[in-house]
Amino acid sequence: MMQNLNPQNNGQRELSEDEKRAFRAARRAAIQMCNCILTADFASSYVLTRAIGSFGFRTEVQVRHNAQRLLDGYDIIKERIIAMDNDTVRYDPTDIDFAFTYPQREVIVLGKAFWEALNDSGLDSRGGTIIHEASHWLSTLGTDDIAYGSDQRLHSHRTLLRNADSWESFAESFWDENAAQAKPIDAQLGKRPRPEDS
């Protein structure tokens, strides 16, 4: 969800230390979801099916024709998420939605639904929410909120490539079955890999 350029900060605050830890876990999950897509074989039927469902492509040819656009988009989203810091995210306990963003300022404001999400990755996840909101930023894709969920079926692939929920739903649905293939991301975040990642 997008908001006007000038935030009023009504009810918004910085994240607590516990919220920062939870947000970092969701941020790692978002990066892993992007990595999973970036290493995918866009000729596989699994990827084609997910892309057709999320972006409204009608044929495999349309998916293959747009594969580089999708890869470039997730690469940009991933790089912007990696660059996020504590000044990029706030919390509004009065907001019942997952989150909203100020696209020109690259600020994400988390709502109650974000903290109530059961998972950092997968469907309706915290990580997916971060992908959705980061896709709105003008320095990434500048997406809009055109359609959510099954309403996406009513739109063309050209429209859905500009829809934030399409970018989120593809990442979330793709992640569920491919999570085991995801590569550790600690090096991308400037950390040493944990022993269990080696």
C-alpha cells in the first residue's frame, strides 16, 4: 500500500529491539525468496506455472519473453532490501494492515497484520510484505496497488507487471516449494556464514 509523499507520523514509532530482530528475520527471508527466483530455471514447468498465475501471462512464450524483466526486477528489489537500515522501517500500532510505504522516501511503515503473520516466508508472509512494499519504491519498480489475490486474474500481464501484489505473490508461491534450494545470504548482508550454513 502506498501513501502520500509527506508522512504525518501519526502514531508511528521506531521499532523496539525485539521488533528489529523479527524484522531482520523477515528481511533475510525476503532476500532468500528473491535469491530463489534469481537462480530459477525459467524453462521449467514449475516456474512457468507460477509466473502465469501471478503475472497473468497467457502462454509460456509470454513468460519466456518477460523472464529477464522478472529477473531484473527481483534483482533490484533484493539489492534495495539488502540496503535497508533501521531508518527505512517504522511501526504504526494503529494501522491494521500489513504495511504501507512512502515510495519517494523509501520508508516502510509496518502495521499490526505484519506482526500477526505466522511466517517470515511463504504465503501472506512478512518477507513477502517487504518485497511488496519495496517494489513500490521509485528506485526499484515503482509499482502500484492495482489488484490483490484472485482479482489479479481480471488484468493483463502488462498491468500485473506494474502490480506490487503480483511481485509478492510470485515470490511467496515460488518460495514454498523451492526453499531448500535457497542459498545462505549472510555474506550479502555483510556477515560471516553461521557454522550450520557451511
